[in-house]
Amino acid sequence: MILLVHKDEKVTKITDLESNELLEISDENPINALFNIASEYQNRILIWCHETLQPNLNFEEIKSAFYLNNLMLSYSVYQYLPEQIGYVEDSLFLKINKKVKYPTWLVSSFVGAIYASQLLKFNIKIYKNDTFNFALNSIAKLGISKGLLCYSEPRLLRTFNSIKKESASTLELFKFVKLHYRSVWSLLLLINFIINEHKFPFTSFLRTIFLRKTNPALEFDFELLSTESTYRNSTIDIIVPTLGRKKHIYNFMKDLANQKHLPNQVIIVEQNENKNSISDLDFISKETWPFKIIHKFIYKTGACNARNIGLSLIASDYVFFADDDINVSSDFIASTLQTMKSYKLQAVTLSCLGKNDIKKFDKPIQWTAFGSGCSVVETKKLKDIKFDMRYEFGYGEDVDFGMQLRNNGTDIIYLPYPEIIHLKAPIGGFRTKFVHPWEKDNLQPKPSPTIMLNRKLNSTNCQLLGYRTTLFLKFYKQQKIKNPFKYFSRFKKQWLVSETWANRLNKPL
């Protein structure tokens, strides 16, 4: 490991921690110096640290954290980019839980680390006139969508001393947005400043209007730095909610029976709201299966409830949350578990597409959601985590479940392979449409109260306000009121109705 210590945008010391020798400072600019070191020591971990925090560095934790090459770790109780970045960034990466290892591209110059070979994939020329903080945030923002795994990691430090906060100016914020987002988002950032804060940063907007977006060709692969044991001793349970899809779940069960690595048990939660009905899945008892089947037949519908029943019955090392209308290859379980064991992944969402869908991502990346019908999670990470019943028959339960995992220190990685084929079967069985209480209101909420609840719980305030602006603009094209003033008045009322219902949902049960 090599340590770069800095203060006031100047390098004060560079130390080779293996030989404990001081290295020559060829360039006092921290980002330039970091790239210079990387080019000379390509197989080393590079650590940067503010001079004030150097005594608090936890070198043992830093070294053990790099079990993969493609990691970028950082930590600070402060955020360099102002909260208004939430006006344009709608991902889960902004509302960071500082108590746990949390996925985010918001990086700090106070303390951090990256493998030298990964840093060299970026172009130093891009950051010629930028501050250290700006450059680091740019590197993480560009890399996270290409396979660089970026985290806020509190264990980098033993304690965090009080230190002067470093914040980007409004001009730097507009510059960052122009370089890393589509051009229209600079305009939306300006609009949000005007609408939500009654501020008019026209100068910052105009000074960055002709900047060109940064779009380097980057590629990161999962590169192991240590060897992990094989998957063969690992057990897995499958949770499958189903309703009126006998043919599809039978085919899926056959896929599971043909697995090279068989599941320990398959938990089927069959739902039918008709109190006089009986199970439709007679094949469970009529055929012989190479795994244990736990079949729960209930007279209550709802995926959240069904999956929670399944969660209460798991008894294996891993859990596969599956839909009932999917197909998987015979090596699906073996391949997934081997990848998770090899790269120490605790939760993954797998590619789940229809036959004619186009795959957008062909590399593992940090995922911004959670697929409740196509994910595998290590069981020990599911302690005290359930699907929130407030989202039943609404939207957002899978996003919320994923946020519970992340706030518990468990990241979710998207795996492009092995693939799940989603048959997208028509809704099966007789179902009575669930009527939410707000559907009886004369003025319908916008957005759905369950979406509003999820946004309030899992987004920053600026993200919520930015979403409101975007929703207002998108919905204008779809609704019948074309007078913009009447539409604005109605939209505000619908938003307030949604907030009122979301607040009711958020009350303790």
C-alpha cells in the first residue's frame, strides 16, 4: 500500500507503507500525484488521506477490504457535492447510511483508497483544472456504471475527527452535472433551483452550457485478489409465490429438478382468495422430486405476504427469490453460487428478460434496485428484514426491500449471467381488484401513495423535489388539462393528497 497525505490541495507526504520509505513528490497537485504513483506502482493499493485524519487510518481494515481489484472506497461524514445534486440524480446512491458499508459514487478526499491499475483506466487529462474532490467524485461517477464498485466505508478510520467541511460551489455543481449527465439535466437543475429555492443561478448555468460531456471508454472486470472456497457445500432454498399458474410453476419446478446443484427445499406459497377453493398444484404430491417441497396454500393474495411466509421457513445458506413464470438453465444455481462465493457477494439480482428483450448491461455492476423475483441473497443478511406490508398491492416493495439490505450493510450486485428467462405469463386465476382507500377520493393522488412513501423513506429531500418537477413535466403530456396554470394548480393538490396518504401509511401499525 502507498499513502498520499494532502492538505489545502497540496501533497504533503507520500509513503510506501511496505518499505516505510518516503517517496519523492513529483507534483504537488493531489490528483496528478495519485496518477503518477499509479503509473509507477500499478499493482499496489493507493490510499489518500487528509493530514488531520492520518493518525486515525485503519490500515488492517483497508488491506482486508480489497478482496477485489475493482473497488473504490472512501469515507467522510460530509458530502462534497451539495444536496442539490439530488435534483438530477434519482438513484439510491445519495441517501448514505454512514454507519455501514454503503454503495455510493459520492467520494471524499478526506480518506479513500483504490487499486492503482483501476485508477489508470481513467484519463488524467480530464481533471487538469479540477479540485481533488471534484476529480475523485467524477472518477467514481464514471466508473460505477461500468463495473467499478464504489462504497462509503466507515471502517477506513478508527474515528473521524472534526475537520473543516469542503463543499462544491454552485458553479462546480453545474459543471459536474453538465459533464456527467445528459444536457437537459443542466436545465432541469436550473429549474429546480428556481422552483424549490427561489434562487436564480443563471451565471453558473451559462458558464457551463458549452462544456462537453465526459464519456470515456471504461471497462472493469471482477478481479479476485484472494481465493474463496467452492460453492458445493452451500445450500439454497427457493421461495416461489404463485396464483393460478399451474403450467408455468410446473415447468419451473422441472427446471429446478434438473439443476446440477439441487436446492435444499422449494417453498411454494400458493394463493387463492376463494375460501372454497383447493390447491391446483396436484403435481407436488403425484410426482417425486429430488428436494424437499414446503407447500403453503393460503386464502389471502399479495406477493409481500406470500414472500414473508416463505422467509419464515428458510433453512439454507442462500435464498433464491423467484417468480413462478421463469425458466433457468441446469447450471443456474451452481453458476450463481460459485460467482457469489468467489467474489464474496452477499446479494445479487440476475438478468431477467423476456425472449425479445435486449440486455443493456453485460458486466456486473452495483444495482439500483432489487428484483423480488430474480435475486439470490445470503440468508444471514436477511435477519429482521421483510417485505413491508404497506406496499402490498402497490408499488415499491422490491425497492424498499433492497434499501433494507443496503442499510444493513449489504450491497446488491447485478449479474448478467446466468440468465433468467421471464415468460411474462398472463395473470392467472380469479382475482378481485384490490381497491386502495384513496381510490375512492374525488381527487386522485399523484403519484401513488406507496410510491410517495418509498420516496420519502429512501430518497433525500432534493431527490423528492426533483422527482416532483420531473413528474409534473412528464404527466403534462398525458393528462387532459392543457391550460398550464390550471394543470399546475391541480397537480399541486394531487401531490398533497399523495403526501397525506403516504404519511398515514407511514404511521406505526
